Amino acid sequence: MKTSPSPAAATTGTLKIGDQWNAITIIALSQTHPLKAICELAENAIDAGAAGVRIMRRRSRGQLFLEVADDGRGVAPDASGAADFERIATHLCDSMKRHLGAGQRQGVHGEFGIGLLSFWSLGEELRITSGGGGGPPRELHLVRGKRHYSIQPAKGRLAERGTRVLVGPLLETTKSLVTGEKIARYLSAELRDRIRRTGVTIDVVDAVARREIRVVPREFDGERLEIPRRYPTPLGDVAVEIYLRGDDASGTGGIAICKDGTRVLADITELLAFQQPPWTDRRLEGSIDFEALALAPGTRSGIVPDAALDALVAAAPAIAADVAAVVAERERAEAERASRQLLKQVHKAFASALAALPAEEYLFFDIPKTEPALQDRGGTGTGSSATPRARDPGSGGAPAAPLFAGEPGPLASVRISPRRPRRPPGGSCLFTATPCDADGTPIAGGVAIAWRLVSGTAAIAADVATCRVASTDAGIVVVEATARQADVEVGDRAELKFVLDADTDGAGGRGLPGYRLEAEHGHARRSRYDAAANEIVINSAHRDFLASRASAAKHRRYVGKLYAKEVVLTNFPHESPAEVMERLIEVTLRTEDAL
């Protein structure tokens, strides 16, 4: 009499498949991406050493079919020399490629023996024809959802080498996905590095759309980062190829995870350990290839969490640090270039605006203006200019050229220096007038110089070649020096600004300010004026500054408004809030079109 084991006794056993056909169905249905199924067929051809793969989409008897043909070694033969389809059909999950030697495994990807079952996501039937090792060509026939297979002599002609796979009719749900253009685009990304390494040629022929497309390995956008191309791990090197795209780059970007040239994940952030900067930066694009990774057998688009994945995660901080450093350096260089360009645009807008406003009201910043030449009073002299012109010898008077080397010629111009000084109210400035001949040689004597106040309120004290100008009021003063020699009379003018906080080193006035960015966290102010550096300091941590970076135009207008604010506050420090607002509107109105 047989007795049952005691419930308290420990038992051991071996796991078994309870229903083999149910297991096969589960495996077949785990691959739901039809383009991934086509990629599996193309990879099988590459594993077989094919130099060329031809993928054709065609119509037959009103139905769509997909054919994949290659010139590789074909299906391994059995003892008779014919293609050993019996082993393929009866050894699912036990690929022949797993039993290859180490040398033979080099560059071969297949290992699970379930790739053919992915045709369930493509079409109703699968027919594989191969000549094996020179024996008669045979055909393996599988039907979607059916557990039986058939092997029979192949009909029609077959090349001496290679394999032909025919899938169809295509499922209604895949007809719109499986087009020539979509197949080529998918394979160019999925097999990018594998095509480069093997040199295989893949052509997609869409007989329905009458198009033929050569699959070209995808090129990444942007500029490649100058970081090491390989990072060592205990299980082998990680190959890294990462590009930085512009802020306005189209597409989703992302860094792909690859295994020996074949893309496994389209975006590295699908892995939990990489859901952080810099991997989440959508400007980054490229691939990280690690041959040691183990793929999820069912979908072939997942990674098994094992020691290889741990090694990749351990190498990630070093890669991330190099990527972040290079990106930060490029951002600084780009920010400097953009700031220079933006400052040029702002200066141009404000120079035009302030030149149109009353100069006696906007005193603080010197805006270059074109100076009209003074009219010659004697009729034979020349007006003031930066480069004196030689007189026409036929116009009368003394000859234009000096008699001896080093001897100055006749009077041609006079020049006042300094050109645009600034002084505080109550201060003074000493001007000097230098008469020159047509070649710019100073004339030491024989020239009479007269000074006069053209505009403004000031006291002047002249002594031939020099003139001291003083004023207790803020404002602009223009002085003129007139030089006379015989019947030649020329003149020049200089502008002196009396402003609060003016520099007194005699170096002249300062132009429009520049700007620099400083992250002033916790400060509500958006900007401030640094008088010592003549720069507008913009708070780059302010929420309005961050919001302005949404577009170049918006950022340019934001900087322009801050610039207008500082220009107005600097020129009108003691005015009422209402008057300051009026001035701000006055300036922004004249600059907004240019910005």
C-alpha cells in the first residue's frame, strides 16, 4: 500500500513546462513590435555572414507580403546536406548559435532560438527556403497560432547561397507600419553600428510604393563631445558616443543603449539608475554600447538585471562627470558668444534711441555722434577732420608740401583734446588745441588760436593753445577752438559733460555699459548698475530671467528692458518715481522695435 509523504517532510524537484504549446504561444506573443521582428530577420542574415540583405514589400493576389533574402551561409545542414529545418522547429529556446565555439560566436547575436516566432506580430504564415550545405533546397512552413510545421522541397529557383524568408499575408494591424520608408528608418537606427562594423548592405524595396531605399546608418545630430570613447569595467569596455545638439534641435534626442552594435533601448532613461542629469538632458543624443549586457529573451528590448548591468551602472558616474564638464564648458562658451551678440544688438538700439533724445538730459553715457565739420571762414582752409587733407596747390597761398623734411607745412586743421571728457559739477577740464599741417605734423608757431563757448553754462579761461573750462552745474558744454594762419582759418569742437559721479582721471567719458550675469539667489532685484566696471549686473537666478530664456527674442527684450531701467535710473537718480517712469517709457518706446 502506497503512502503519501508527511506534510512536514521537505521535498525537492525540477521545474517543468506544464503545457509546451502554451509556453510557445506566450513566447511568440511576447514580441509585439513588427519592425523589431523584421530587424530579427535581418540580424539572422548578418549572423550568417551575409554581405547583402534585400527586404521586399510586395503585393500578391490582393494581399501584402514581406520577403527577406540574403546571400549568407544559409541554414546549417543535416547529415544529408540539406537545410536542417527539423532542428529549428523542434529546438525552440535552444539556438544552434549557442553551441558555436568562441571564435565562431564572434559577432553573432542570436542565442535564444525564438527569433522566428516573432513573425506572429507580422503575418499569418512564414516560409523559409534555404539550400543548406549544397543539398537540395528545402522550405520550412509555419502558420501563426498553429503548433504543427511542415518541411518540403522548395519550389522555384534559389541562389546557391543564402536564405529567403517570406511572411504573409501581413496582418491588418501591421500593414500601415510595415512600409519601405519606416523599415529603412527603423533599421538605420536599430542596426546603426552593426552595419558599420560588418559592412553589410541592406536594401529595402517597396514594390507597392515603387521605392527602393538603401539603409544608411543613422547619423546623430549636433557636435560630438570630446570625452573618452571607451570606459573600462571588469566585464569589458563601455563604448561611448554622445553628441550635443542645439537648444532648438528638433526630435526627442536621447542616448540609446546598445549591445555589440544593435540598439537595445532607444533611451537610457528607461533604466532607473539613469533617470537623472545629465542623461535626462534632451539635447544629448548618441549611444552607449556594452557587449556584456544580457538581453531579455522575449522582447529583445530589455536588459537583464545582472552583473553586467551593475558594471554599466558603476561606470556611469565617470561618464556622467565627463559629459557634464564638457557640456558646461560649451554652455559657457555659447553664453559668452550669445552675450556678445546680444550686447551688440542692445548697444545699437540704445545708441540710436539716446541719440534721438535730448543730450543735455541723458548725460551719463557718451553716445558717439557724427560731428559736422566747421565751415572754413577764409575760403581756403579745410574743416576739422580726423585725417587732414592736403591743399590743392592750384588754389593759391603757400605750397602744400613742406620745403624741408621735418618742417611743417601750412595750416590745415586743428584738433582739441581730450575729445569727450566728463567732470563732476564744480570741477574743471583743461583743453589743448594742436594746429597741424595736411600731413598731421603739429605746427609749433605762427598760428593764432581763439577759444569760445558754443553752448552750455560754464566759465572759460583761455591762454593761446589751452583753455580751462569750469562749471558748477550739471550739463553739457561745447567749446570751440579756431586756428588762423595767414588767410587760412580752421576750427574744432569738443564736448564736456558735467555729471555726478564722473571719473576725474582725464581719460574721457565712458560709453554705454556692458552687462554680465550673476546668480544672486534670494535677491528680488532683477539687475543693478556697477559704476566701477560700467556694467549692468543681471540676476540670472531671478525667475523672470529664467522665464525669458524660453526664446531668443523674449530674452533679448528682457535684457533690453533691464538695460533701459538702469540707463534711466543712472541718468535721473533724484527724480520722482512718476518722472522716472515717464523716462523709462520714453527710452523703451525708442528701443523696442530694434529689440
